[in-house]
Amino acid sequence: MTLRRSGYDGSIPLVAVGMLVSLVVIPASSARAGAYHAGETSYCADCHLQSGPATGAAPSRMELVSENVPELCLRCHDGRPGIPDVMGDDINNLTERSGGFFAPVDAGNPRGHELSRRATLAAAESGCGLCHAPAGPLVSPWNASAQHGGLSCTDCHDPHGNNNPRNLRLPSAPADPPSFGLFIAAGTRGLDRYERRNVCYGTLGSDRSREVSALCLDCHGTFGGADGRSPGGHRITHPSYDSQRGNTNTIAQGAARGATDPGHWVRGDGSGFDGTSRVPFLVPGARDFASASVVDPARNGVFCLSCHKAHGSGSAFGLTWTSRERGIGPRGCDQCHGLAALPPGDAPAGSAGATASRAVLHLQNRSE
């Protein structure tokens, strides 16, 4: 007899008349932060065959229902009420999913990450999928424009759960990830835990609690640390908080040279905020949702998820605000930068306009 569930409501009830014993032993404590796919919420039959696919005989190992990892995950995570929906329109009608959503598998996606059919789970579990497409190696794992095999769900999420929120893990170190500073509003239950308004971010600058964008930089390393600067030391990509390489930032840091407007960020209205929610930000030292929610330009850092949804969005490059197909404008960007107050024409070097121009170049380079 099999352990089943009708949907995921976040309260993690244990409803069963029997239990399928997994060959993988998972401690019950693993369900605490990941909240699913672990311990008493590890429903083996969702992903594993209970008998041989052809003969009905018991399988020699815990065979997967599908060797195609995204296809396996999307059996539940695409169009199933009560379960987080990561594809296209949300069947659960959340106001805004914090991680965004993907385009169809193998369809190409200029609005975010592309899911690709990964041949076996073993390749992803070993980390090989980080650099190898189904047909061969990447041109360069650090070049966002290189030909590659796309993402598999298990690159960033542990299918058997771990102690991290969303079961997050590093693509390059899936078996031993750091803890990540993703916090959910107190008292939030069920699918509301995936609403953007109920999610905030922090970091302790160590593996005790690393910023979630460490996952992004595991592949997109050229956008963090010293790699984001030209040989002369000038930044050629937008700063992204990277505690692993000591590349930290705050919104207030750009004020002295006119690159940011801290007062505008605090006020939270006008240009950049008109019709757009405050972009996600990072709070160093935050240990919970309350401390990670404090708006303070001297402490708020910009990181990958400030501007890009992890999965993708309806905007170019998976932006967290509505944008035109190429380039960016005051919406979103002007929350930190004073673009609207600038006169027409070329902005002086080091100003907010010049900073935004580099941000435009950063986004356009990703689409070339």
C-alpha cells in the first residue's frame, strides 16, 4: 500500500494507510525548513516505481517514474491545485510567485531560465549536469551567452529534502550546501509561503547563512566579485552582493557619486515605484523575516534576485518588474537610481545615468 497526498497546503499532514519503504534513509528533522520531500513528507511513489515498468516484477532499484528530471518534477509542479506551480499561469492564483515561473521545457526562454530535458537524475546528483549538456560539454560554464543544456530542477533543489528553505542547494556542491537566508513571514502557511510579499532575504556572510544568490553565482560567476570588472578595475556589470568573494554592497554606497538616491529608496514612492512593488533586497545580519524586512539604504544590499526572478517572469531577462523586451527604464531601476531627475542627454561618468547605462548593457549582453 502506498503513502499518498491530495495536495500540498504547507501544514504537512500525514495521511496514510501504509508506507512504502525508501532505499534512501532521510532523517525526519530534514522536513523542518524544506517542508516537503523529506522525512514524513517524502512520498516515494510520487517519483519512484513500485514495480517493474513492463513485467510487474519488483524493480532492482528505486527506478524513477521518468528518467527525464523536469518531466518528473512537473508531474506535480505544473497545473496541480494545492501544489506550487512553477510553469506559466499559476493554477493556484497566487498574486505573485516569489520565484517566478518557467517557459515550456526546451522551448527557449528569453524571459528567464530555460528548463531542459536532463537524461538521468544521476548526472544531476553528481554535479555533471552543471557543465554538461545532454550532447556534450558547455562552451564555458561562466559565460551566460554560451550554448548550454539548460537547467534541471535538481540543480538547485534537493529532491529528497534538506534543511534549507525550498530544499535549496548549490549546483556544484549538491550534497553539502550551506544554509541560505530565505525567510518566510511569521504565521504564513500553505501556498502563501510562496507569495513574493511573504519572502525576505538575509545573509550572515558565511555558510551558517549565505545569500540565496550564491546559487546564481555558482554558474553566473562573471556577474560577481572581481570578475565583474574590466582590467582597469571599472565595473562592467551591475554590483551583486557576493559574500563568498568579499564583494558586498549597500544602496547608500553610490550616493556620494550620484549613482543612487537613498532617500528615494526609503520613501518608496514616485519614479521606479509607480505600479511596481519594492524590489527584493538583502539585509546582512538578518536572521528572520522581521530583521530582513527593514528598509535601510545603509544596510540593504542589491543581489541577483533584486532584479531577476529565479525561474523567470513575464518580462525580458526574468526581471522582477514589467519591462519592454530589450533594455530597461525608470521602472524598477529608479527605486535605487535617480534617473527621472536627470535631464535628457548623456549622463556624466559615475552618475546614476551612467550606472543605468551599464545595467542596460549587462542585460543586453545576456541576450546576444
